[in-house]
Amino acid sequence: MAMKTTLHRNVPFPFAAEAFAGLQALKLGIAMDFPSVTIMGDSRTIIKKCQAMKNDKSVIGAIIKDIHSKMTSFEYISFQFINRTENAFAHKIAEEALKKEEETYLVRESDDFPEGRWRRDPD
């Protein structure tokens, strides 16, 4: 399991930030050479757009197109919607990254999330 926070400047609206998060998750999976990934998010609209393999004409269409182009890098990929209440850990980590103005990269070997120990991989 891996987690990464990335700071983006000048993101026009929160909807775009959710789409960028999905794209960054795929890029992390590619960088770590994972054969399969499960991307979880609390924006049902973004999850549906990622699952639908059709041209998206919304304002985030370019980001969705980038997500679709990276999907071929995996043997298996899943996009799952989770309620915001279940995603509190991710929001806490994002808030900390914003406060500290730093990006983080953490990896954990087991699947029991969010408890347990995380290790920081070198850049």
C-alpha cells in the first residue's frame, strides 16, 4: 500500500483537485511498478468518470483523458467510491501537507489501513 501527497498550485476548483488526486495515484502505481491498483475516492462523479471509458467533455476532461491513458499500464485497475466519513484519514494527511507545505511519500507492506507503521522511501 502506498500514499503520496502532492501540492498543486492554482487548481481552479475542488472538483479538479479530486481528479488530479486520481491521476497522481496512477502515476505513483506506475512508478512503483504495481501490476494492479485500487484507487479510492470520495467524489462519486470523479470515480464514475474514471470508470467510464468515454470521452469526457467537462472542464476536467483533459485530466480524465490522462487517467484513461495511464490505465493501460496495469493488469488490473479498480476505481472505488468511499464515503467522506471513511476517507477521513486521507483528508487529515492532506490538511497536514497543506499546513507544512511539503509533499510526503509513504509505503506500507500490509493491507490493514490506516493503523500500522509506514516507512518513508527515499526520493
